[in-house]
Amino acid sequence: MAKPKVVKDYDKLTEDIKEQIKLNYPLGFRRNLITFKNIQGRYISALPFETEEKHYLVRMTKAEAVEIIENDTDYNDDGLLKKDVREDYEEKYEDSDDDDFDFDSIASDEPNFDE
């Protein structure tokens, strides 16, 4: 059976889904946005995210993606998910299949926000 697709605004998501998204995107959201046409034929930008039950497209513009990270205390001043927060969320969602991302290997790299 195919997973349902859900298009939703970030602020309308549950805290659990937001935390899982943060784990999936520890470097922020802006560079991972995609564009698609909605039912009205308008182009929308969104962050893709998949759970075991659903495919999410989380609506946000690039500016909103940057603002969300800047205002979120789970991210540091460089826009990186804080290590202690990441560890707490990893423990909370340890059944997650997304163990491929090695955050520690890039944590000391300087982020380039001009891309």
C-alpha cells in the first residue's frame, strides 16, 4: 500500500514530527527545499520528509527555512543542530532507520550560508 502524501505548514506539524525533521536535517532546511506545482498550478517550495506512515512536503520558502532555524533554540548560531539536542532526539527516536548521517564528521566544518 502506498503511503499518503501530506502537504503541511511547518508550524502545523506535531512536535514529534518537527524533532524527527531536525534529526533528518541537522544542517538546516534551506538547501533541501524542493519545488512542486500544487492543485491550483502554483509553484510551492517545501521540505520533503518521510516517516514510516507518510510522505510529508512541509511548505516553506527559503526565507522561512532560514528564519525557522535562526529562531529555534535547538540550533546553534551557525545553524547546526546542537549536539546535546541531537543526542536526546536520537535516543527518543532510536528506532529510526536514518543512521546514515554522520553529524560528528562535519560538525567542525564551517558552514557556507551563501550557497
